[in-house]
Amino acid sequence: MPDKYIARSSAIAARMLGGEMMIMSAVDSTFFTLNETATLIWQAADGTTPLAKIIAEKVCSEYDIDLQTAAADVEHFVEELSKHGILIASDTPIPQKTASGAAR
Amino acid sequence: MNPFTHATATNSVAIEIGGTAILLESDDPGFHAMVKAKYPGFLAAESHDSCSLRFDVEVLGEGELTEDEDVHVWREFDRWYARRGDFRAEFDLQSGTGRIRQELNPFALNSILRIVHTIYLASRGGFLLHAASAIRNGSAFVFSGVSGAGKTTISRCAPDDAVLLSDEISYMTKNSGQYGAWGTPFAGELGQPGSNCTAPVAKFFFLEKGPQNHIEDVSRAEATRMLLRNILFFCDDERLVRQVFDSAYDFLEHVPVYRLMFVPDTTVWNFVEEFDIACPTNT
């Protein structure tokens, strides 16, 4: 399977509240609350770290879950957020200018 | 800097909501009559110096705008545009000027005012909110909820000593680190405008009708989600979304927020008052 890369979109507003990441899409005003695991992936979405490495290091090592199950869950998560323009997914590393440091 | 340098025209009328006056200039006597009838408690001095925005208004004849069109708001650089089947509006907050073309109906002007104030407030940390609100004992109590949550019901139950600010849309501003609620002319099912006055927000409640009066805490995450759902939002402009999101976050940092389940009768107001005394707000 080819490497996949994910980056936080710059078209969002985000805040960490009580351990939950709250994200609002500036594209369609959709509002998301990320749980602890999803927040870890979100924070690791720097556009340059392969998604497989994020899953292995941030999900499998932190939680008692096998790589295959974790990968399926994360794929679904990425697909959902990508649909709303909150995450950008690509088969190649994503330049810094499209990634975001907007999460506060 | 005040953008107006010329003398006040006699064909102008000013509407002040939330302490922000908007001057409307039109040659159409029907427009003036409509404004004066629709916003009696919200008319301001027709002075360019005291108005934050000025609009040239062109009243269109029936049938000139025939499109059956939902409201659409967008920004091009620093100029905002809004259109609906019965109006067209554009304005620039930098220059403080704009233009309105509308049919002679109060619903068009009401919508334009809500849009303009929403955008004007966004950069100032305020927002318009689907909420009933009232002043009691010098403090504002805000009751927010979607349609059917009980905004009009709780307004109808308000005691005589409560000053009703709105049963539908409340105007929230931030001043010197403190949030205030203002009355608006935007009425819900109650059919009457609010009082044009303000007070610091003591408590904010998300409304639910229930079998008994009950107040409980709301997590910050849930409060943010519900607050954002009830803030008036007309477009998906990125800058505006960020401003509103930040305002909602800041509001919840400063104002105590609860869920209020209430029985639709007058007991809810005493219940809220007793709760406010038992849990005083630090301002």
C-alpha cells in the first residue's frame, strides 16, 4: 500500500477544550469534536509524517489495538474529515503552506 | 475615524440596535414610515456623527425583484454582499457605507439588519443569538435554544419586574471584558419587540422544556457545540467563521452556562432567581 500523508487544513478554527479537540470548518461551518485518539492523529497530521507511521506510533503504541484494525478506523476518520475539508490527504508529502498550526 | 463628513440629510432615519446606529437614507416616504412603524423603540438621532454605518436605500417597486431566492451572503475582499428574493445589499465596514435595494417590506429590512449586525459584531467579539433574554435586578439572563425549545414560552412567563430584551434573537456584546445582552426589535412568536436597553449577562441557559424546573451544568464541549448552533450565521466566510468560533469560546470563558429544564409557567423565574442568589456570578 502506498504511503499516505495528512495535514490539517488552514480553513478551520480549532480549540482544545477539556481534553477534546473542537474543530469548526470554515468551509461549511461543520462542527466536529475529536476524541482523545482522534486528537492525537489530528495533532500528528503535519503533512510530512506518513499516515502508517502515525498509526503505529500514536495509536497502536498508545492503545491496545492491532495495526489492521487501527488502520481501518483511521482511514475512516481521515475520509470523514477530508470530506469536510478539515484534513487534507495526499499520496505525497503535503507542503507546509497548506498545513496549519491553527489548533489552539 | 468617523466616515461621515457631510451634514445630516433630512431624508434619513437611523436605527440603533445593540448600541450601534445605522443610518438609512432614502427619498421614499413609504420607507421612512415603515421604519418608524416597525422600530419605534430603536430609532436613533439621525446624525451622521453618531452612526457607525450609513446606507443609501433604494426602494424598488413590486415585481422589480422577482427571483424567489434564499438568502446568500458573501465577501469580496472587504466588501460584503447579501441578496435574497426581496433585497440586495452591499457594504464595506472600512468606509462604513453601503447600499440597499429592497422591496417595501419590513421583512427585507429585518434580514438586512441582522446580516449587517452579525458581520459588524463578529470583529468586535459579539454575536446575535437565537435566544430569549431579559433583565432582572440589573442583570441579564439569556435563554438560548432552537425553535421549540421554549424561548417565547419563558418570555411569556416573565414577571412584571423583568425587562424583556427579546423572545427570539438576543444581541451579545463584549465590553471591557464583560458580556452584555441588548434588546432587539427581532421578535419571535411573542410578536413584540424587546426593550432597547442592556445589562451584563449574569447567567446563560440552554433551554429545554421538562416535567420540573431543574438546572444542571453543561460541559464546555457541549456548551460550545450548542452555542455555535444557536449563533446567527449567514455564510461560510473563513474569517467570519474563525471570529465567531473564537467569540463563542471566549463567551464561555466569561459567562456561567447551564442547562435549564423548565415547566412552562411563572415558577421558572423564581427558580432562576433563587439559583442566581445561591450561585452568584463573579463579574
